[in-house]
Amino acid sequence: MDRLLISPCKHPLLATLIVLQMALGYPVLLAMGMLASQAHARMHASSGIDDDAHLLTLRLNGRVSAAQAQHQAAALGAIPGVLHVAAINQLPFGPEHWSTLMGPRADGAGGQFRVTTYLGGPGLVAALGLRLQRGRDFARDEYRDLSSPTSLDLAQRVILTQSLASRLFPGRDAVGQAVYLGGRAPARVVGIVERLRAPGAGDEDGAILALRLRDDGDALYVLRVAHGDPTRVRARLGADAQRIAAGRMHDLGSAGELRSQQRRLHRQRLMLLAAGAALWLLATTATVYAISELMVRQRYRQIALRRALGARAAQIRQQLHHENLLLCGLGLAIGAGVAALLRRVLPEAAALSPPPLSALAIALLLLAAGWLAMRGPAGRAARLSPAAYR
């Protein structure tokens, strides 16, 4: 039994097909596994908002005068049960997405980071229920009016998330430091909050800019309500819509609903990825089975001869499984090399950089699929009668 029963030299095409199947399957399942891990992490991600079920969101459409907009904002704040009202440009898990580049130096040295930017007006930090770890909130006279979405560098004060502060100023206290949003004067960091998630499925770090949104057009408000009052406040808003914002009421919801929608989206994505991985494993098993069956059938006469010379059925099965696993292992080694090459060549191939245990688990799954595919052909070969091929 020292000779290979299935020799790649005698069946180069069939052996190559098994190797290629494994070489392709490894990076594909690696990417699926990492995407599934990301979907699971995002499904359970915290927005940073305190008790988002008590943060109502109100979208108003249509243009009004600045005085009317101020009157409507005051009317929202006067509703019983509303603790804080603030305009905002986007929400965690929401559809809008504002971002900019931020760095610790004007010349770009020290790195520039893509940052999701929140802004709106006084009271935003309190309305969102963000916890200041260090520093303070913006003072009212520190706000500047935003002239256009491309003028974020007008901000002179900024509040950073803890993770962004650590990236910009590793080993230093970020409060009081200068950050650059463009070619103008820097903005000073006045506070650090624990967390503030990017909208949608974004993973960027977050920052709050001391910029005041114009709310005389389409506007988005957040309303922090007292515990136990969201349903009553929503009912009051619906009933007083014409009085508060005649003709402008567009959509009323909550930050908790946005989070639930995002969670459902990632749960569906996770299920699709799991189904895709299962189908790929099934297809791999079926493909390796068909190729192995063909290779073994072409060696039936040789196997029968070995049986006649005294080879036991267990030895036949063991040898066939051994050869199959060698081909599968060669394919996995090639697939691992391809994944490593893609990581170096393509920056967007970060999904092919899983933790070592995940990569090992995927390799073991593919080896198990190869072993399972050989069970049938090896079992039939081991039961061959020596007399059948005389």
C-alpha cells in the first residue's frame, strides 16, 4: 500500500479539478465568513444614544421663513413630556450620510481619517443623551451657521468620540487639541463622548461639529422625551400637526425604530450569507464526490489486484482518504496564498483578513467536505471482490 491508488500523475486533469475547487472555495468562504461576522457585529452594535426608544425623530418638508422655523421648533419643545429638541443632519442607522476628512495637522502629516460628522444646533448633545467622558458641551456663542454641506471647515469647535480621539492623538488627551477639516483655521476639541455610531452600516468614527443647520427648508429634529412618554408625545404630535407645522409634517419615528430596521437588515444579510456558505459547501462536496468517484472507478482493476494480494478493506479506504486529503490540502494552501496576495494587492480585500481561528475553522470545514465526498467512492472500492476483475 505504499503506492498511491489515485496518482495525480495518471489523472492530472481530475486531480487538478479537486485542487482548484478547494483553492477557490477557501477565499470565497473566508470572505463570506468575515462578511457574516461584520453583519453580526453591526446587528448588535450600540449607537451611542442613551435609551433610543425615548428619542423621537421628526422630518419636516417644505420651505418656511426663518421666523416660522424658530416658532415651530419652540412649539415642539413646549409639548408636555419633551425634554430637549434639536435639529440634526443625520442619525445613527439613518439613511443620510455626512462625512469629511479630519487630521491632527494642516499638512496631512499624522494621517487623515474619514469621519462621520454630526451637526445641528444647541441642545444636540443633551437631546441625543450622549455621555461626555471629558471636556464639555458647546457654548451657544461657539456655533457657526452652516452655509452649505461643503463648508464643514467653518466649525471652530468639535466633540470627538473616544475611538477617534485615540486615533488622532494616541497617548495624549485630545481635549484642547487642534484638528483640521480643510485648509482653514483648525477646530479645537472641547469634549469627548464615549460613542456615536455612523449612519447606515458605516463603521467610521464620529465627531460633532459646532455648526448650526438651517431649518427653514427640509429639516430633521430629534426630541428627547421623558421616560414612559413616547407614545403620548407621538399621539400629541399627530393631533397637533397642523398647529405646530402646518403642511410640513412628513415622517415621525424614533431612533429605536431605525436601530430595529438596521438590525433586521443585518439579520437578513446574515441568513443569506449562512445559506450561501452552506450551498457552497454542499456544491464543493458534490463536485469533489463526482470527481473522486470517476478517479476511483478508473482504478478499480488496480484496487481489485491489491485486494487479491492481501490488502484489507480498511487499508483501501484509508489510502483513498489519505490521497484525497492531500489534494484538498494542496488546494487549501493555494487558496490561502491567493487570499494573502489579494490582501496585499487590493485594499478593499480586508474581508479576507479573518482571525486565525476563523481561517482554521474554514479550512477544517473544507477538509471535512473533501473527506465526506470520498466516503462513498472509498467504501465501494473497499468492497470490491478480487475475482470481479480477473
